[in-house]
Amino acid sequence: MSKFGVLVMGPAGAGKTTFCNALIQHLRNNRRSCFYINLDPAADDFSYEPDVDIKDLIGLQDVMEEMDLGPNGGLIYCFEFLLENLDFLTEPLEPVSEEYLIIIDMPGQIELYTHIPILPTLTRHLTQGSLNINLCAAYLLEATFIIDRAKFFAGTLSAMSAMLMLGIPHVNILSKMDLVKGTVARKELKRFLAPGAELLDDDPASQIVFADEDAGEGSSNNDPSKTESIMAGKSFQRLNETVARLIDDFGLVSFLQLDVQDEDSLGAVLSYLDDAIQYHEAQEPKEPKEEEFTDMMEEG
């Protein structure tokens, strides 16, 4: 028997827990079952109580105090401890049936998704062996990133890095769309849904000229430690162009739009997630309940 799940990832502040809460409510409204797992050892405020909470195994604050570690080091320690105690996840997940959508809420530290081989080990455990979960990743990036194209391409690069690292079906999502509505034209917004190097051709930031740019050798822009020198320099522009071309060459990243306050938007994202994990293909047609069948006959 297969199980089905989604791993909700993304940088801090992208709205991962808000998305999980909205998704749970949307599933309940549509009479679908879900199983909610919190894997953020620092999270302590939930609209819906998790069915499994990593803090019942290990908490970030305790690790930081006992091991004298900072937040990032403590988080990595928590996940290394989780990998040594995977029965903590396996035992409660074993009885979950294929009718459920398993929602796994992840922390926002980006290094977990880019260059530390912790998550690939975790996803292999979830997708192979006795659990056999059809798992996909939902990578959230805040929509306000599109206002700063260098920031947007950095976020897109981290999404692509996570895609290549995890090796599971991947759905990229621009979250908090309500924050850019009325600020960015719809036609302009569409350009960011399938990002390419051409976005830098008319980047407003590349047109910025600081007041003392041509002031000669004594100008502050000749000091490489100054913010103005870094952000207006040719090397920074070339870096952005290289990152944009890399994303363009791979052609792997495209985004869905998400406004958690819009049921249609949530439904569209859920439809893509269901397709990625082949949820509907595994569901058997259900016989109508006796009272429903009677009502249908009376109406006929």
C-alpha cells in the first residue's frame, strides 16, 4: 500500500507553516484526511496540533543550551539526532492509509536544502522501505522577491539546488501573492513564473547610478568595502547574469502562484501536488452510501 506526502520547504519567512495550515483547512473543507508532521524544532505556535512533532524527540532551545551551539548548528544537530532515531517517524506513519495526505512542515534554514546531505537521507527513508511514501517537495519562495531580481534569482537558484539534491518530484511556489497584487502588473508577473536570463535585461537595479559614480579616484565607489561599490559594480552584475544563465540553461524551475486566502489558488496548487505524487491514480472508486443512493433514486 502506497502512502502520499508533501515536504513543505523554503527559506525563513516564506510562509511554510501558513501554507500548511491553509492546506489542512482546505483538505478538511473537501473532506480529505491529512496527517500533519512538524519537523521544525523551534516552532511552538500551531493553528492545528501536529500528529507528530519533532520537539517531542528533541528541541532546538535545549540543544543550544546544553551543547553551547548557535541556532544553525543546533538545528543541524537536531536533524542528525532525528536520523539516528528514525523510528520516531516510522512508527506513527506505518498505519497511515493511502487516503491521507502526509504534510511535513520543515524549518527555514536554507543550508538544509542546499549542501548538507541530511534531507536526502531523510527522504530516502520516507520513500523507500516499509513506508513507501510517494513524496514530493513544495518549495516556497516569497513573491516579494521579484521586486529585487538579484534576490529572486538567488532564491530560484536555492530552489533548483534543492531539486537536484533531493531527487524527488518538486513543485515551486511563489507564496504571499497578495503582497504584490496591485504592485506588479499581471503581464510582468508572468515573466517570473518561468524565469530566464532575459529578466536581467531590463532590471531597474542595473540602471542605478550613484551620485559620485564618476567622481574619480577619491570617490567612495572606489572603496570595495562600500555597499555602493558592491551593488553597482560590474562584478556583481556579471554574477547575477551567470546565475540567471545557469537557471536558464537547466530550464528546471517554474513557479505556481499561491494566495492562501484564495480557495481557488489553494485548490490549484493542491492539484499540482496530487499530480506529482499520483494521488488520484491510487484512489479506488467509492460506493455511494445507502442514504446517498436513496436520494439519487428519488431525484431520478
